[in-house]
Amino acid sequence: MSLTFIRTPIALGLASCLITAFSAQAEIVIGVAGPFTGPNATYGDQYWHGATQAANDINAAGGINGEKIKLVQGDDACEPKQAVAVANRLVDQEKVNAVVGHFCSSSTMPASEVYNDAGIIAITPGSTNPLITERGMSDMFRMCGRDDQQGQVASDFIVDKLKAKRVVIIHDKDTYGQGLADATKAALAKRGVKDVMYEGLSRGEKDFNALVTKIGAQKPDVVFFGGCHPEGGPLVRQMREQGVSAKFFSGDCIVNAEMVTAAGGPQYTNGIYMTFGQDPRLIPDGKAVIEAFRANKFEPEGYTLYAYASVQTIAAAFKAAGSTDSAKASAWLKANTVETVMGKKSWDSKGDLKVSDYVVYEWDDKGAYKEVK
């Protein structure tokens, strides 16, 4: 038996409406993954503000190949197991076409395995552990530098500017924190400075007085901390309370105003040094976007513009590929330059930025930081 479809004006009109409705609903889904709860939630907030503003701006300009961007959030709380669950949900339930995330390297590492298996392009605005792009994943990219680059900048400053001879290295036993500490330790050794103490603390701890006593006994010139502000703040405060006056140096996980709160006030963060990329708020390319953030009473510090640039990059790659084919988009990114809110960006065959722009900042007595010239 055969079925015959009659092409009446009503039927054709209905079909046309269905096609139009489907086209109107077509969208490109981008997951934004990071810590939206927990002690590092400030970074997830930066990611979300940056990605949301980028999506709104791109959608207002016509979207990607005529399709609008839809963002979905994935909260990993900087916990590796939760990150894997988030990644699986984004892939299987949300059907994402791309991911901006994660933040903590310990979350990005396992989550990226899920995205890689699914053939989904991912750009991390803030994960710096070198191994993230050393595993042969063709669709994994960074919008930031690596710990080995960051550690070199920190080491050179410690040796050349601070003239340190005795350096204590503390880390938080996490993929990011210990990775940065080890990179700095190795870079210092190449410069002829061997650390006088190397020890780990645990994330979530607040009482470091016993550790500080051991640090003080070493009479260090510099204490380098590989970790984030929830532990870095109390550590530096307790150092000062015990009379340990050594310079405190850390990396790009204390780059937010909550470092001051965690430490107990600017009197404790005054004089702290840290490495971070060149402040994107000072790059002319982002002037209009930065003004838009500030008009909405949000200061785009830290990783806000990194997330914005990540969404821009995904949009540029999909537009060039003419589709959401991650393989084509990834291949295009590795052969082309993208104009972003942070200036021109280009990537090597591993997915790392070809140019790293780490510099050193110093915190002042007002609870703000600025680049050391």
C-alpha cells in the first residue's frame, strides 16, 4: 500500500511555517564551565559575565552563520569528579557545540577527556597546567598561557628584581597550584637558586600557623605560593602576624579583589607580587566592551575578558568553517589569527597561544594591583 501526500495550499503553507519555526529556533549551544559555587566561585562569575556579554554582542550582530548563541552553565566547584559529571551533562543532555572552560586545571584535565571523546571544541580561559595541551587533543585550546611560561617570569623577577637568595616554595597539592610551584622551582634552579623549603598545604585549610613557624625558621627572602586566594589570603596574613616579613609571591589564581578579603584587609596584601597576563582592560581593542561592563556596574577584572575572547574565538571559527564542525573549526584556528577583545590571538598545533604575555603585578595599600614596570 502506498500513501499519497496532497500538496494543497494549506499543506504547503503549514510546511513552510514549520520550516520557518525550526529555522528561528536554530541555535548554537556553548557550555560555560567553571566554579559557580565554592571558594573559587568568583572566577566562575567572571567567566559567566564575560561569556554572556560576548554572546549578547555576537547575537545582536546577527549571530554565527545566522544562528544565535545560547549559553548553558556547568558548575564544577573546582572539583574533578564534579567536573566530569558536568562535562557529561553538557555533552549528553545540553548537546553543546563548544565549551568555554574549565577554570581549575584539576577540573579541566578530566573534563577535557569527555569533550575530546565527543569531538567538541573547548577553550579554557584560565587553566595553565602544561599537560592540558600536551595530550594530543586536537580540539583543546587555551586563552591563557602555561605554568612553565608563568614560572619563568616569576623566577626571573625573584632573581633579578628581588635579588632573593633564600626562597621558600609552598603549594596547595592541586594540579594547578603544585604545577605552578614546580615550574617556578625548576626555573629558579636554572638560575642557580635552590629553594630552602618546599612543602604543601591542603585546600580548604585556614590555620597555617604551624607551617608559618617552619617558614619563619628558614629566614626566607621570598615565599612563593602556588595556589588560589582562599588559602593564599590566610597564609600571608598569618605570616605577617608572626613577623615573617619575606616578600610574598604568587600566580594568576589570586587575581581578584577577594584576595584582599581572604587576607583580612589591604594591610596584609600590600606589597604582594603575582604573575598574570597583561591586563586586558588596558588593551585598546576592548575599550567599548569594557565601557559596557562598567555601565552595568561590573568591573571586568581577572578572567572576564578571557571568557569574552573565548566566545569570540569559537564564533570566528564556526563562522569560518561554515558550520559547528569542531574538527574544521579547530583546524582553522591553528592556521589563522582571531581579532578579540584582548587583541589578535593565534594558536600553535597543540592549541597553546603562540604569544604568552605574562607580567608581574604588585598589590598596593588600597587593595588594588598594578603592573610592575
